[in-house]
Amino acid sequence: MIFSNQASLDVYFNNLVYILEDLTLFNQKVYSDDTDFSILSSRADTIPDPQKLVMEYNLRNSIQNRVPDTGAIYIFNKSKSVNFYWYGSNFIGGIVNKASIELMNRIRERLISADQSELMRWQVYSDDSTELLMNAYRLRDMYVCSIIDLNAFISTHTTNTETSEYVFFTNDRILTNIDFTTNEGITLERIKNVDDNIFTNLYAGNIIRSDYYAAFGIGLSGIMSLEEMWSYLKISVTIFLVAIIVICVLFFVIYTFISRILIYPLNQITIASKKLAGSDAEETIPQDQDDLLEYSTIRIALNRLVVQKVNLEQDNIGKTREKEHALLQYYQLQTRSHFFLNCLKSLYNMAEKGEMEKIKMMILAFSNHLRYVFHDNLLLVTLKSELDEAQDYYHIIQMDRANPLLLNLEVDQDLMDCKVPPLVVQTFLENSYKYNPGNKQFLRFHVQIDQIEMEKKPYIRLRLSDNGIGYGKDMLKKLSEPDEQFEEYHVGISNLRRRMALIYQNDYQIAFFNAPGGGACSLIYLPMHKE
């Protein structure tokens, strides 16, 4: 349950970070590239009304498509001749009323009076019981401001969570759930100074976990109540205690019964033990012999039985490993052949177009891939080798893709020697490229790899995401099923999951979800292995 709490905290916080990054990019795009915004910033009060209405209409459509459920985007100027915004369905109740209009007016006045150092970065805005994160860009007298309702974000993402409370905080103060933290006596310092040791994070009957993102100056803490956790576990504990009592009673009854009846003759036990051990001796031990001799015979026979059993188990384990090894080779070969076909198809397309220079560069990158396939370890490779392979594949698809693709790597350099399954990054890069072929926007594929400890055990955490069309609802459902009924369309992911199951058994985690702003996200936890 503690592991699940940490994973949930990571998912919620990663969702928030993705939303903030997406809104930051939107603000930057409007600020630097949007023609309508630029014209309105210089001539909003002199443009003819018909032309101004068209420009405002275009901007409204832009913000309407980018507003998250728990956020809002506000565009205005100092003279208030331009003043409009769009709410997400859960932003401060999702209803435009007098209170919400007054709130937006106060935000407008706050930003107009702010100096330049307070713009172009995320900052906290508090108003009564409302805690907001906002980021504003100003071009002359025009402002574009993205806003996130932190209370709405918590209530939206933690509806089904009954054992944990979630708290947003900065370096200066606690932002949300202040009444809860006050009643529990949990201070800001306690939230900020958590570590991976569960026992040191026990405080006032709660287990505290925290994530902090310095780039945005915001952190999220999950506080799990031991009392609530016990309410979930007490039924299981009660059943366990009842079972122990029943076993003890049965043991006492059986012991009493055996003590009162004639024990099965020891010579018959000796004969049965010899047969079980494969002995050819048929003579029974005379009844007038010392009982210790019979016990010694039983011990020798059982020792033979144990040796035979151990040998059989070792043979069975060897055969099982050979079978798993063959399956692993088959799955990797199927994944690689799938990749070879894609590369050959790309070379064919370039040959038809007469792009000889691209063909040369692609053959060079393709040869690097072949070297990776046939010379690296079958089961595990270093993270550095896998990232080099992903970059070779990136160079291949860059030459075959009409619209640009950006590969962004954010990797802890201390993990480069860690061992991971082959194609664990390249598989998702290929999926992003394959299932976003007609995407007209600038496609980004982001790789974030770091180390995390859970239950005092080190894990590698891989977060692989893009800003494409994301996973469909049916596909997300199938990806969550253990039977993997999706290999017709996602061969690479299917084979990767099979290989990870063979390599790590049950000691790994993988999750698939869509970012609130759009795009497919995959989160993988792998046990730490170094060369």
C-alpha cells in the first residue's frame, strides 16, 4: 500500500508538471508567434471592430483548445478593450458567476501592477480559500495568463483515494489542505524534509511522502493516515488471527488423538520409506531390534529422497530456464524484425525520391543499430547503449519524417551503467513516430530517467511521453489487461512487456496514461542492476 501511495503521488505530480510545461509552451507561442496577439498589443484601441472581432475569435479558439480541466487562460490589455478568458470544467467550480468574474478582475489588477520580474514564471496567487498557480506573459499592453486551480487539481485527481490527503506546498508555506495539516500538527519543514526511510517519515500517525519540482517552485505531498490504513487492513488481520487460532486448535486435537492411539508400526514406515527412496531391500527390521536403528533407516531413506528430489528440481529449473531463454530470443527477434521492416520501407521511400545522401546517412545509422542488435547482451544492456540506440533510430526517422521531431533526453548520468532490457526506450520512440504520422504540430518525445527508492530498494524510473494524439480509450483499456490482446497494433510494447516479465518476474511496474494536455505517457519502474 505504501508503494502504491508513492506511485500515485508520482503520477499526480507528473500530470501537474506536464500541464505546467504545456501551458508554459502555449504562453510562449502566443507571446512570440501569434500574429493576432501581436497586432492587438499595439493597436487594440484603433483597429476597426470587424477586424478586432476576428482576431479575438481566433484567440478564443486557441485558448479553448488548450485549457485543462482544472485551469483557465486569460487574455486582456490594460485599457480592458480586450478582456476574455476560458475556464476548465473544474476551475473554481467551472461556473462563470459574479464571484469568479471578480476573482479574474483581481488577477488582472494584480498582473497590471506587477513588475517584469514577476512575469514569465509560475507564481502562487492566494485569494480567500482559492490557491492558484499562474504564469503571465506581457507584450506591450497585452497579457496572456495561464492559471491552475490547485484545490480543484487535488479534488479531481484524488476522488477515489480514501487513505491519503494531498497537500501542495512551496518553499515558504503550505498552500492547500491547511486545516488538515494544522489539526495533525504537520509543519512545512516536516513535509519538505522527507526521505526514503518509511520510519523517519512517520509523524503524528501519518506517513508523509513528498515530490518537489524546483523549476516551478511547487511541491506535492501525500499524507497517508495509519488509522485509515488500519481500517482497510483490520479485516485481513482478523482473518489471519482466526486462522492461526484454528490451526493451533487443530494441532492440539491431532496431537492428543495421536498420543492416545497406537502409532503406525515403525517397520511399516521403514518399508514405505525404502520404497519411496527407491531402495531394493525388501526385508523388514526385526521387531526386537533397537528402535533407534529404525529411526536411522528412516533418516537414511529420507536423505536419499531429498537428494533425488533436489536433483529433479534442478533438472526442472534448468529446463524452465532454457524454455524462458528461447522465448526471450523469440520475442526479441520478433521485435527486431518488426523494426527491420520499418527501416527497409523507409530506405525504399528514399530510393524512390532519389535522396541518395539521406540513404547514405540512414544506412550508417541502420548499421549502428545492427551492431547494437548482434553484439550486445541478449538479456540486458547498459542504459547508455540503449540511449545510443534510441538516438540512432531518431536520426533514421528524422530523415523519413516530413514534420520535425524533437528528442529530449533528461537522464541522471550516474545511471548510464545500469542494465535495462534492450529497446525499452526505442520501442516507445518508434510508437510515437508511427502513430503520429500526420501530426502537423512540432512533435516532441521526452525521455526522463532517474533513480528512486521504494521499500529500501533502488529502482530506475523511466517516464516516456510525447505531445501527439495519445492512446485511444480502447487501447488504454487493453494495455491495462494482463492477457495483452493488443499485439496486432503495438507489437513492440507487447514484446517488451513479455521480455520484462521473463527477466524481472513480478519485480517491475509499467503504467500507461494520457497527459491532460494531450499525448501518450508511459511510466516504468525497473529494479536497479549495474555492471
